[in-house]
Amino acid sequence: MAAFYVTTPIYYVNAVPHLGTFYTTVVADALARYHRARHHDDKTSRTYFLTGLDEHGLKIQRIAAERGISEQAYCDEVAAQFQATWRQMEIANDDFIRTTQSRHTEAVNEIWRRLKASGDIETREYEGLYCVGCEEFKAEDEVIEEGGEKVCPIHRKPVERVKEKNYFFNLPRYQDYLLELYQKPGFIRPESRRNEVESFVRGGLKPISASRIKSAVGWGIPVPDDPEHVVYVWIDALINYVTALGGPAAIERGEGNGALWSAAHHLIAKDILRFHAVYWPAMLKSAGLPPPKGIFCHGYLTVKGQKISKSIPATRVDPKAIVAELGDSFVDSLRYFVLREYSLGGDGDFTYEALFQRHESDLGNDFGNLLNRTVSMAQRYLGPVMPALVAGGARGVAQALLQQDAGREPKEIRAEVEKAWEAFEPSRALEAAWRLIRAHNKLIEDAKPWALAKDPGRRPELVAILSHCCESLRWAALMVAPAMPVAAKEILRQLGREQDLGTWPGEWGWPGGTLAQAQPVFPRIELERQASLVARWMSVEPAPAAAKPAAGAELAPPAEIAIDDFMKIDLRVAKVLACEKVPKSDKLLKLTLDVGTEQRTVVSGIAGTYEPGDLVGRTVIYLANLKAAKIRGVISQGMILAAGDADVLALSALDRNAPPGTRVR
Ligand code: ME8
């Protein structure tokens, strides 16, 4: 049985979808669509795609309390938004799991009993540091000191000291098991992530928390037989992948959806690798269940190098807002873009310019153009009916031309596309499919059907060329349909081959079809419109909701940079010579700085914390090579560094005197 079970992380309900969660979900959707299409003719084949929501934990409990509504009401509200967004984005998941569903409570109870029966659950008096953002206990050496407080290095928020009696899971017992598991080829991909996990496990493991005391965290699944405790949110969350297949017993018996477990692939980003690659297989082993087949860990999407994250307004990229502006047909452009632009393992920086560029060049100029030219010429020269292409004769002419252009047979291209989808490499799959598209655009340019059409004697050649183009479009539509289901459907409709949707290319040879009128599938977006949209979407005016991150909301760490990148930043000592309020603004101060070689003007959003008089004569750290920007009519030449997120807490300072202009590094 060619089974394929793919999961996304279940997302926290402390935010609605953004481009980061969209990315993982679209990749999983495309992989599932590929597997369905590739094995459409195999009745025994099964594909299952699961996504859903992680609804328990302190983070959610606090947001609901702040909102003054019940946790469940809050979760229901966000769940509806997730589901509506995924539908709009053409996400065809087979199941949507929510950890507040009763089927999940049952599975968690059963797994807990199994962990206990294996002797892996024990109680301990525990004192430790807890980060609500991560929903995780942190060791002393995992936190950093900031402003005299211990803070989580990821969320930059104070960790909470917790002293309670907790249940613990005996993770160290599974060290050897895990190390052996990591030797299984492809269990953790990419290889760099496998190495990272392996060295973490080799470094030694500690028991992990398996519960929280109910008086501290009420919003969770009660520990079986001990209602004073709730199951720790990560243990609860990971089990979702088993719940959705019918629970541990169904998996053990290999019954129904349980049979899919041996084909399970967890798609995640690197922030949650340790939970999936270390804790989860150990828990499964303890519960008497086999590990998933594989874990694929992708990188972060960033904006200007910062991880796209719910709580950083400057990184906010909202797929819904983009589609609301550009129409439902743009969903496929967005899906295509994220799948084609980034190679799945690494990080990738998002820009709207690159999105528009690919929409216009790959989709409009390559794919759309081939469709448009082929369908309109075929209609004009041959009429709507394109009969099946018979072998031999003029077909050979087109074939020869094509091979010369594509450099390979369509079947070789198809094999490459298949290999790439199988290897979780959507970008390479799409790139390969594009070879077929580009080769046929070139075929049209070289064979000049408009010239052939003038000579009745060359009609067979004309038919051959245009049917080749129809067939290449049909193949390309089928091979890229996992990424662009709606565009693929429309292309097949115009070719008169809608019935092929959801199948996979078989023999090369146009099977015949009645063409519809040519219509643009990827409408052009005027440059001016693009520019005004980019300006609007990139304006970093914090949204009201994001201005004050909710308790526990994530403050993601910026992506890692190399020292060379850091060296591009020109930080200097500067002295404040003058300071005044910016008219009609509560937040902004205008500072005149001595930066050693000259005076510079900087507008800074620190008026909520500092009076102008506080600052004159102070030394600050100044970012000198930031592109100048006009803020409230004042040209700001750079910025000064300050601590704090939405609200400024403190200004940068030096602990000794250094003259203005001195480099800071
Ligand atoms: O961690 N780039 O939920 P979460 C790429 N509930 N992917 C990103 C991303 C970015 N900038 N930002 C988010 C949790 N993601 C837990 C999971 S699973 C048993 C429990 C994606 O809402 C990526 O898949 O914080 C990442 O792993 C996930 O969202 C984190 O989602």
C-alpha cells in the first residue's frame, strides 16, 4: 500500500494564521495532493493529511482571562478563523484536530496509562524556571539575564519560578533507543538537523515534566486518577498525531486509519524539533508504539532577517490580507511562491517584490503565456476541437524540436518532478516542471505556428506543434496541481481536459480535447498597484492587537546571522545635543546627535518613557547606516538603540566615556 500520512504542527490559538504557519500548511497540503494524484489509480493507496490546533496551556488560559471569556469560547473563535483561512487557501486536509476534542482526551488518557504502566512516570518535588511563551521548563543555563531578571532567550520575557509537585517522564531511559533511531536513514531530515538532535541526545537527557499542578494551570487535560494535576501541554499536544488515527489501540492493531501510522511524516520548523525528535519517539516507545516514519524540519521564513512571528508587527505578512486585495485567484500565486522560492530545509527571506516578480515572470510570462498562445492559436487556426495526436508523421518534427530545446524527454522531466515531491523538495519539483513549460514556449517561437498556418501544406506540422503544446500544458498542470490546484483546474478546463484533474501524467501524447476560449489565469498587476500595496503592507505602524503582546504571546528570536552580516551594521557612539517633541505625536522625540564627524537628526519613539530634558548631554548608541526615512515630516537619519518591545523600557548607554563617532561592536 502506497500510504502517506503527513502532519503539520498543531498551532497555538494565541494568534491567527500568518505566513509562517501558512508555509508549513501549504507544504503539507502540496505533498498530500501529490501523493493522492500520483497514486490515484491504486485503490489500495491511502493519503491522509492532518492539521489542527493546540488549545491547552497557560498561554491560552491567560489570554482568555484577559479577554474575559471562557477558554473554550476563545478557542472556538480562533479555530473558526483558522478553518476559514485554510479553506480559502485551498488547504485540503482530511482531518482537523483540536486538543479540546473528547477523542483527544481519550487518547491522552490511554497514552498516560501506558507510560505509567511502563514505569516511566514518577512524581517529584520540583523547582524550576518556566517560560509561558515556550510552555517549557528551562534549565538555569538556558535563560539569560536582562535588566536583573532571568528571561527566556527566545521570547525575551521573564521566566517564572515554579515550585510544585509534578509528574515526570523518564526520558533518560530512552537515550540508547533514540540514538539508534537516528541512524535510520531519513528519520530526521535534513541531515544537519539530525546531527543537531543526535549531539543533543548524546550530551545526556533529563526527565521531562509530564504535568502541571491544576491550581497553576487549569486549562488542560486532567491527569488520569489525579485531578489535582493536568497533563503538560506538550505531552498533550504531541499525542494529537495518534488521536487522529483512532488512538493507540487502532495504531497497534493497524486497523482503519491506524494502518497509516507506519507512513507518518511530521512536518515542523526548527523551533519545535526537540519535542518531535526526542520527546515524542521516547513517549511512543514507552507507550509500546513504533516511531513515525520521519520528521522533516524546515527553516524559518523571515522579513528583513527577522523570523515571521505573530507578535512582531514588522514581520507581519497576512495571507488573507493579500488575497483580500488581489482576489481568490492569487491564492495559487501565493502558494506557488512559497513552494518555489524557498528550498524546504533552509531559512528564507520574504519580500512582496519577489512575490510579484514570480507571479509575473514564472506564472504570467511562462505558464500563462504558453496557455494563452496555445489555446488562442489552436482556436484560430484549427477550431475548438483538438483531436488526439497520432504517432509518427509530423509528430516527429515537433518531438525533435522539443528534445533539442528541453534537453530531455518529458518523461525524464516527470521522473525528476516525482523524485523531488517524494524527497520533500517542492521547489525542485516546480523548477523541473517549468522546464517543460519553457521548452514549449521556445518550441512556439522556433516553429512559428502563425507562419505554418499560412501554408495549407504544412497543416499536419501545425497540428503537431499545437498538440504538443496542449499536451505539455496538460502535463505541467497535473504536475504542478499539488502547488496550484485552482490554476491547474482552470488550465485543464481551457484545454477541455478538466476530467484529468487529480490524476498524474501517464503516456506522453495529447489525448484530444475541446478547447475553451483563452482567458488569463494569472492577471497582471500594474506596477503602480504593486508599489502602493507594498508600501501599505510594509508600513510598520503596529496593529492595535500587536502593540501589546498578550501574555505568553511569542516574541520570536531574530534569525541567526553571520559575523559578516553583523559587520554591515554601523553602530557608533553619539551624544545628544538637542531634543524636542515631534508636534502632534505622543511617542516621538526629535534628537540632534553629535556623531563625531557631523550632526545628525533622528526621530525616536521614546517620548512615552523620556522627557526631552532627560536626554540632552547623554551618550547613546546610534545606528548610523540605516536608510533615512521621513517620519511625521522629519527626515530621520538612522536610529538610537533602546531596550523594550512595543514600549521602550530603557535607552542604550555606555558604562565609560567614549568620544562621539567611536565604533560600537
Ligand atoms: O509550536 N517560518 O505552535 P506554533 C516557518 N503548538 N514556519 C513557521 C514560522 C516561520 N516564521 N512561524 C511559525 C507550536 N511557523 C505548538 C506545536 S505540535 C505537537 C505543537 C510554523 O503556533 C512552523 O511549522 O508556535 C512552526 O514549527 C510552527 O508554525 C509553530 O507553531
